[in-house]
Amino acid sequence: MRRTFARALAGPLVMAAAAAAIPLVSAAPAAADSVVVGGAPVDVSVSPWTVALSSRDRFGGTRAGQFCVGVAVSRSTVLTAAHCMSEEVLGTSPQQMRDFSVIAGRTDLLSNRGQEIRVRNIWVNPAYDSATNAGDFAVLTLAQPLPAGSVIGMAGAGDPAYTPGAGALVYGWGDITGAGDYARGLRAARVHVLPDAHCRRAYPGGGEGTYMADSMVCAGEPQGGRDACQGDSGGPLVAHGKLIGLVSWGTGCGRAGSPGVYTRVSEIARTLRWTVRAADRA
């Protein structure tokens, strides 16, 4: 079954559709070096642009309200997945979240390190198609700027970072086994950019989802074992020191033959830059 990578809201507020669209499934076994689906622990200082999206009002305080991940592309602008802003995930409209914030500079979600910065404005890509997951990105404007050095650049079209076989890292606080074992600390998984043909074979259409190379990028390991999972939605896929993708969707977590699918940053960079400039002026 297809899954997106956001945490579903627990409790009676969850819509029935959310449970169907965001299942928790068993992952492939850990790789020989014991790196599992969510990867290995890392300190946030190695990826200061990675932030947690938080609402304790909606998701409780157990993990500081974390439900998705974001990536800072300017000091006041964070990108995330459009589906993270859906009512199926939040149980309400994003405008109704009274305490929506990003947690920056914090490795352990329950520590006092870093900052919690209120989200001032939310822009969801109007071309986002929830049936295909095309255009799966949203832009968050922060109420105050992040510290200098907390921003990552976006890879443009034709960048070598998109070359199949390129090593990449995906970051997040999500499920580390595929069975609802959410990480308290930030983790990173080493994956590789895969050929578009690989993902077209894995996701030719129908209930498993449709891979579209013009707006998506495929990454993982052919044998499985390393992948993003629930709770990692919107997180950064980084190669050659640049942002190349946002965690979006896939089938299972870490399954052989079912790589992760990411929103392709290069194909939306022009829209992103325009939106970032507009958000920074707002």
C-alpha cells in the first residue's frame, strides 16, 4: 500500500481516511552495519537547516509535538511537504493550529537546546495533487529569522547531485523500523540517487502511486534497508551539499524494490524562489 511520510494524528480527531492513507508497515531488516530505516544518530549541527514541525496542541508533548520535518532555504523560510498541511494529517486546517512552530537547532526533541519559532504564514502549492503526490511542497514563513548558517542551497536542473549513483543523506525524527518506533533524536540515513527507470518500474501507476520524473526524484538502496519513513515527511534529501529533494512518498519503509520518492527541488526551484522572496517580504 502506498504511504506518505507524515505522522497521523492519534486519537479521535483522526479521520478514517488518514489511517488508510498513512499505514504503518513492517520494514526490511537492518543492513549489516545496523543502520535501520531511520538511519544513524547525528547531531543537528551537521545539518542545521533540518527543523522539526511541531504542534503540541495537535500531537501532544511526548515528542515535543513533532509530526513532520522541514528544511530552511532562507533564514525566514522553511520548505516541507504539502501533505503535512492536510486535514488528514492534522485533523484540522493548518490555520487552526494555535501553536504551530518549527524547532531548530535541537537534536533531542525533549531537550532545551535550540529555538522554537512560531510559523507566521503557510503557503501550500496550489498545484499539489494528492492523488499522485505531484507538487508535494509547502512554504512556511517564520515569525523571526533562524541563526546565520542555518540555510541550505537548492540544486538546479542539471546539477551533478541528481546523477544516478550519487550518494545522499536523508534526515528526520521519524519511524526507525517501520513499526511505529519514532526517534527522539535526529537521525540520518545514507542512500543513493536511483535511475528514474528504477522508480518507474516500482511505481508504474495505480494504487501504489505513479512516479513522474519531471517532478520527483528516486532514492534509496536496491536491496532496501535504508529509507525515510513515517514522521520524516518534508525532510531534506541532500547530495553534494545541496538540497535535491523533500521526503514525499513510497511503499513501505526500507523495502527492497520500493525506494523512497522525493519532491524534485530542481523542477520547482523557480516557483520556490519566487515564493521565498514573497514570503520574506510578507
